[in-house]
Amino acid sequence: MYIYVARQPIVDVERNLVGYELLFRDSLSNVFPQINAHEATSKLVAGSHLHLGIDEITGDAPAFINFPELSLLVRVPELLPKEGVVIELLEEIEPGPKLVQICKKLKELGYRIALDDFAYKDAWRPVLPYVDMIKVDIRASSPKEVLAIKKLKLDFDIDLLAEKVETHEEFEKFKQMGFRYFQGYFFSRPEVIQRRGLNPSQVNLVELLAKLAQQDCDFSELNSIIQRDVSLTYKLLRFVNSSFFSHQKEISSIKQALVYLGETELRKFLALIAAANLSENKPDELLRLSITRARFCELIAATMNPKHESRAFLAGLFSLIDAILDQPIDVIMEKVPLAQDIKEVTVSRQGPLAPYLNLAVDYERAVWDSIPELSERLGISDKELPEFYQQAIGWSNALLKGTSTAD
């Protein structure tokens, strides 16, 4: 059995992760083939909670899950842990006394409730005292409709979430309007209005990343770079000694760590640690997304051309470096001597590594229409991608415990 689950991050005004919306898909080639909303929700709940475990998909963040009226009536939400989910009421639900009773019961049980793609009408007012959040599709709502929803905050203790925010300008606009949460891809793009230089420690890290990307990597040079930074040395040793790896005795020196990991794994793991340090003052979700994407690219490449595995991994990892450093990607790539195919794919999504990154990003964002063609081009079965994606998520969750930037 294959479980098709995608997740879309939800962030706050500081761009910190506050949850994921889980998206059910029955297959890659057909989004909803002869399936109703209740069946989709039931399969999503069974797959993500009973089969995979929601925490394996979302980590410590809550899952936002859509529920149609029938799923509410048969009490599907109560199968889920109240602290781990937010119940989203689909826009197709008609408000009425029955819905009020359901929402009141869910609130008494401790669940949080959100209204998805909300369009205001007076019939919703009896429901609103039990609602924690209203999600507004900024592309489907007129300014007048947004204003009417915003006014509801005067009468009800409700947070507002802007959906489909794709630019920095939109983020700032709705933040100024009082929206507290946001859903979209704005955080993965560079904020060109704010740039910062690299401090000496970050220069070392960028140099380390550049060395890792070279075909003939001199590991004595890596050792020298790592030794310059006490914090980096400590984090490397703590990472290798973490429970993610199993070895007979603790690693106590950089040389031991290099020998233990081996060339292929060392390239990946040092890149992860460097990226973790570069993103110290950025939302954790940026690093998590980078690592997940890197592993996903690597797994995809392994099925087509194992020689591309290492570079596909680095292409995925570097694909969000613009958001991490708050600089345009082309400017960053001019500063570091990376392999040309990695520069090409991160700047313009072109070149031999592009199919891996494009497929990984489209799957991550649930752009299902493009995936069958990309998969066929790479010679990958549709059935393999959900497993690869789940592996990538689990891998990034495990690795982040070892690469934590905390002191």
C-alpha cells in the first residue's frame, strides 16, 4: 500500500513554522479520481495517522487537516490527538445548528478549529465563537470580502491566516492588515530589499560548502577549515555521536569522524552542518525544507544515475541558500567556486541536475499535474515517489536533532 501525503508549511509573522497543512492525493497522475471529500479525508487520516504517524510527517508541528461535513458527522476528527491537529472545515459546508453542535463538542474536547477558504455570510456567526482561525484565499477574495472578514476580529477571538501568499509584498501587506499566519511560498524566495554580508565564521562555512562540491575533494583542507571554528568542530562531533548513527565507541576527533563517515557521507553531512550554521538566525523550516529537498533529490537521482547522487543532494541543499542568506541566488553563486552544474540548476533550474530538483520541488508543493511527465522522463515509477518523500522527511527530522545550532 502506498500513502500519498503532501505537506505545505504554515508560518507566523516572524516566518517561524507553526504547522503543516496535509494534502491527500490518491495518485500522482490523477488528483481526485472518483473520490469524494469524505473518502479523501478518511484515507488521509488513516494513512498519515494510523499508518505513518502524523509526527513522522510534521515533527512537533500540528497538522492542519480538511474535514467535510460527513467526516465531522461520523466523528473522524476524534481519531486524532487534539494537541497534534487543527480541524479545518471545508468551504463547502453549510453552517447551521448541526454544525454549531459539532464545533462546540470539538472545542469541549480541546480541538482547535479553522475555517478554510472562508467567505463570510451571516449564517456563520453562531459557529464563530468556536473557531480559532479563519483562512482567507487572498487570490479568490476581493478587498471588500477581506475587510468584512477582518472586522470579525472585533467580535470574536479569531486569528487570520492568509493563503496563497507568494511575494514579499503580499506578506507585508497582509501582515499590516493584522493577519497573524501565512501559507504560501514567499519564505523560500530571497527578500531583495534586505541583504546582509557574511561574517568571518560564515565565510568559513561557505568555503567549506564550496570544497564539498568539488569532484576531487582534499579532506586535509576540510580538516583545516573545520579546525578554524570551535563551534563547528563541536557540532560535527556531536552530530556523528548522535543516536542517528550506531557505532561501538564515541568519536573523539575530527580525523576519526572523517574516517568513520567516509567520503560520500562526509560530503553530505558536513554540508548539512554548514547549512545549519548558516541558517542560525533564520526560521527552522528553511533548513528542514533544504535538508528534505536534498535527500529527496538524492533518492530520485539514485534510481536513474547513481553518479549524480552527491551533486543532486547538494543541488537540493543549495536550492534555498538565497532565502537563508537574504541575497539573490545568482549573486551568491558568483561568490563561491561551486561545480557549474550545481550553479546552473540553483540559479535557472537548467542543466543535468534540473530534472531531480524540479521533480522534488513540484512534489513538495503538490503540483501534481507536472509530476507524471517529470517521473516518466526520469524513468521513475509513480509508486516510488511517496516512499522517497517519506524517507526524506524522516531523514531530515532525525538529522536536525544532531545538527541543532543550539549551544
